[in-house]
Amino acid sequence: QRIGQLERLGVDYLGVHAGTDARLAGGTDLMSEIGLVTATSQMRLVVAGGLNANSMPGVLGYHPAIVVVGSAITGADDSVAAAEAIRRVIDG
């Protein structure tokens, strides 16, 4: 219902975010959330939460307009290498 409301309001982007605390507690499955949103909406997708070089291919399959990567870079021992690895996945 909320997605329909947002579409009627003219919202351009719909964000799907799996917070670290929810992911660690096992309460959020980012891919399921993305699948639900893309199955019911044509809004451009913004995805955040738990993204890294390993999870990025599955997310990219949904053709998001924007991906937000945080802790995979900021928490990495080598943040430059982590960012480069993610960028390589995005660039194909």
C-alpha cells in the first residue's frame, strides 16, 4: 500500500535499506526486500545496506539507479582496495 501511495505522490526514487543491526539480528533479507519492491513498483531503486563486492552482482541484477556502499569500504583494512573491488564489479 505504501509503495502505491508514494507512486501517486510522484516520488521518483524508492530506497531499500537493510540496516546493520537488522541484518545482524537476522531480521532483514535485502534481496527479498528488493524483489518485493521491484515486483510492485516502477520507481527508480536506491539500495543500501550490506553491499560489498560479493553481494553487488545480485543487487545489480535489479538495475538500481543508485547503490550506497558504506561499511564494506569504511570498515575494510584497505578501504581503497575494497572500493576498487566494488567498482570493478559495478563496471562489469
